[in-house]
Amino acid sequence: MLIVYFSPANADRVDAVSGATPRTGDVSSVEYIAQIIGGQVDADTAKIVPADPYPIVYDDTANRAKSEQDQDARPAFELDVNPEDYDVIFVGYPVWWYHLPMIMQSFFDSYDFGGKTIIPFNTHAGSRDGGTYREIAALEPDASVLDGIAVAGERASDAEKDVLTWLAGLRY
Ligand SMILES: Cc1cc2nc3c(=O)[nH]c(=O)nc-3n(C[C@H](O)[C@H](O)[C@H](O)COP(=O)(O)O)c2cc1C
């Protein structure tokens, strides 16, 4: 199994992403949920790293994300594993502008997920999954896309019980 996730923030940035990303220890909310999953399931973990890092200032990231969406962009990324080597893949990301971040479209475009099980998890500020699980199922019609978990970013630090309950429901 693999846990793979995208979050624009790193440890240095979390404080600076004003309002959007409350502190959950030293990590962003998506990364925090990834860590909870990683503590429960026997999986490798890898981070989708943007080739061009997102700006520290929240409004700048918001603007860039919007223009990437408007342009149907496929931002480049680096990933130090090959998801095709795994059968079950947890995929984490924040909702951006009511959709998957475009870098997640790049991710789904880059590999063959046919026959694999994809388990989404995401953070948000009110949109819940924002329809992104359906977006993933549409992008990957030959994969089995399970019900994910949507965690409010500002409550991520309290989400462990909910995440473990969700995993138990998936028999993990
Ligand atoms: C560019 C951008 C767009 C966002 N759009 C939405 C949105 O449409 N709906 C929503 O509920 N939250 C939205 N958010 C809030 C994030 O999903 C939320 O803060 C999330 O916890 C961020 O995850 P992170 O801490 O791992 O970065 C947006 C945040 C950013 C930076």
C-alpha cells in the first residue's frame, strides 16, 4: 500500500499560510491526516512535490491555483516512488477552488491506475470533498475509488478518532 499526498505547505510555511492552515504540530493538515493513516496501515508514504513551489503568501497561492484551474494547467511535480508498484493507494490533497488542485490532475494523468484501489482523503474549509471523489472516479474509470474522508483543515488536529473509525470501516 502507498500513502501519497499533496500539500503546498511545508514545516517552514505552515505558520505563514495565514488563516488557511492552522498548525497541527509542525505539519499541514493534509500531511497530518497522512501521518494518522500511516500510523494505522502498513504502507509507504510519499509526497507530491511541486516542481515550482507554491508561494508562501496565501493570496498568492490562491491566485496561482485559480489561474492554473482557468488554464486547465498540469503543473509538474516530483514523486520519489512509482504508484504503479502498489495495489492500494491512499491519495491526499486539499480542496482548491471547489476542485482537485490541478497538480492532482497531473498526478492522475501520469500513471496507469487500472485495477488499483484508490482511497482519497482531503482537507477543506467547508466544501467537504467538493465532489473531488467523483472527479477522481471520472479520471480513473478502471480503478476502484473508495469513499474517502474529508476533514476540515481547522479541525485536523482533532481528527484522529474519525480517521481511525473511517479506516476501520474500510477494514484497515
Ligand atoms: C488555493 C486555495 C483554494 C482553496 N479552495 C477551497 C475551497 O474551494 N473549498 C474549501 O472548503 N476550502 C478551500 N481551501 C482551503 C483548504 O482546502 C484548507 O485550508 C485545507 O485545510 C488546506 O490543507 P493544507 O493545510 O494541507 O494546506 C482553499 C485553500 C487554498 C490555498
